[in-house]
Amino acid sequence: MKNLLLILSLILAACGDSTVIVPTTADDQDAETQQDQGDDGTDPVPELPLPELPAPPEPAVPIEPNPEEPVVEPEPMAPVVQPAYKVQKAVDEQCSTGAVKGLSIQLLDQMNCLSPGIMKSFGGSGSITYSASVFPFQQGPATDTLISVVAGGGTLRVNSALRTLPGQYLLYQWYVRGLCNANLAAKPGASNHNGGLALDINDSGTWRTRMRNKSYIDNVSGEAWHFYYSGAGGKDVRSLSVLAFQQLWNKNYPDEKLDEDGVYGPLTEGALKRSPAEGFAIPPMCTSTMQFVGYPFDVPIEALIEEDQAGDSVFRVTTTSGIDVIEYRVNGEVIQSVSRQEDPFFTATLDLPNHTDVEVVAYDREGRVRGSSTALLRADFIARPLGDGNYSVMPRDPNAYLDPVRVPSSAHVVPGWREMLITIPDTASFDVSLLK
């Protein structure tokens, strides 16, 4: 049986989840493409002097990009990530920043280790939605302010927020090499999105007054969707993403150490190219108090599901270092429990029937449940939760294509031959047929 490698991008939430698909009109397709590609783009600014680390001074004036055409992150495709799959290979073979999600989670983790709570999730707020390609984090004061913005009512759709070093590297390389229909992108470490202060949204006209009243400015010509947090507590920490990478690299490759200076140079770029896209074997380690202050609503997790030659499902998980144990449950029964000490990726090989729901439950070092989510294994396809009501559906047969059927009208889908990206309501259900 051919190997089938699938990537499962989960944002673990303490509540259960459900799934779905829905056909879209041409207008819907354009809107969703804008969400996932949107302006996931960049702030075309010149490289600026980087502040002292780890606690750079707060800038007197927000650093804004020059007015340029927005960068378009290509529509998310199904990232095919293998163990030891390198970042550079993702540049050559992928068109989705989801291919480096595991490494991005670890870098986010390390940033919060360096500066506790510097990046804080806005996931879990029912009034803020985002697509599967979005990393739902900003600096803590910016996230708190954003939540206060939506407290006045309405649902805010975020197209782009924090981007870590490998994600920015992919976008920049696609731009300079003319790949993946990517437009102008800033160099890694130079985008305000790297610093967790820039935000791109849908329907900016509806939200502009409220955003401005809460210290979000929108002074970039031609980018009505782009807002920058200029309020109290915001810092220029774009170099922190670079420093986080340098430290994790040195921890894993002590014989090839980089200068830990937060400066993105040729040696740092060379190391980034050779880094494992799914994450380093030795993850960030800091106290749980430092670790979880940045995750008030949910804990990010990246999991791979591989069908081996025997037909068993092999799960591998990358998540925040504060998670110590992953449990795999079926019908409420624990079928396997793996600690980080046993395996840094919590690898589990499960012999399961085709029609099985596998719940993945995460525990911190104190034995507390930090969240759970469920993957749906079916005879023809696997539905994988991606967080915030977003799901991915892929066929098991590499020669088959997807066709949604029996879909609730409240759901929304970005159709694709090999992968469907779906946003669904809590109670939705769906079915999928295959075209061969």
C-alpha cells in the first residue's frame, strides 16, 4: 500500500469540534482566496536597525511599511511534509506556509520563553475568525485590544497576523523566484507581521472606526485591510523571531552554532534552509508559567498522520513545550498515551477501523488537560481539524479527487481536487464522495 502522508494542523481547543463542506459560488471562492492568500503579505519596508535583545525599546513612532502592492500568500495547498523534510524543500515543492507550521509553533514557543507572554493568542474568541493559513497571535497588548474591539458586536475575519521566520522565508523566496504567484514580500525579520503588531482583516470599512478608536492605525496607502497596533505596550520585536530561531538551532546543532544576535544574515539563512519543517527534535523548554501565559484560549499543535505499509495510522505531534503527554482516545477510551520524554513527537502507531474518530488530548506537566481535538478517519478520506472551525479533507487514494455532498448551507468551503479547506458551524456535518 502506498504511503500517504498528511499534515494535521490543529489548534487544540478545550471544546469538541465538528466538521463540514459546502460548495461555493465564484464570488465565495474569490473571498476565500483573499482570506487565505489575502494580504498574508508583507510590509515592504527597508531593513531597519534591530533593537537590543531580548527586550528591545518601544519605538516612539510605529514603523510602517512603504505603500506597495500587497503580498499574496498562495492559496493553501495540502503540504506534504515528511520526517526531516527541510524548509528549503518546502520552498521548492510547496505553495503553502502550512508546510513549516511545526517549526513555526516551536519558534512561537521560544519567543514566549524569551519574553513571557510577548505573543498571545486571539483564538477561541467566537467573534474573531480566521482561515487555516493564519497564525492567530499578536503581541499581548495588541491581542487584548483586538478582543475589546469585537466586544462591541459583530464577527471580525482576520486574514493575516503573526508570521514567524520560516513562513516569511517561504513568502520571500517565492516572491524573488517568481513562484506560487507570490507578490512583493519583505525579507525575513523585516516585516511588521514578524513582530506581532500588523493585522490584515476583511470588511475593513465596517471595522475602521472601531479599530482606530482602539489604537489600530491604517495609514498604508492602497492597503485598506492593513492595520498596525500603535497603542501602549507594543514593541518592535521583529528581531525576536530571528533570535528564537538562532537559539533553537544552537540547542539542536551545538557543533554549528550561530551568533545569537537577532540579525538575519547569510549564516542564519543557511541554517534555516536546512532546518526540519516539522520542528526540531529538541524543543523549547521553559517553565509552564512562562509557557502558557501566551495561550489563554488554546494551545497550538501540528500533527502528521501517515498510513504505513501495514495500513496502520501513524500519528506524530509537534506542540508547545508546556505539553508533556498526548493521549489518543477512541470512544472515550485511551488507546495510547505518549510522553514527551518517551518521544519528542509523541509518535503513536494505531491499528484502527476505517470509520474511527480519534481524539487527541494534551496534558501539561501538572497533568491538566490543556485541550483536545478530533480527527475523522473514514474509508475514503480523512477530515482534519485546523482550528477555529477550519477543517481539511483529503482522500486516502492518491489517485482520487474530492466532491462534497450533503453539505449544510451554513458551511463554507474552498474547493480543491486534492484538499478541501472548510469553515463550519459547531453543529455541522458532511459527507464526501470521490471522483476517479
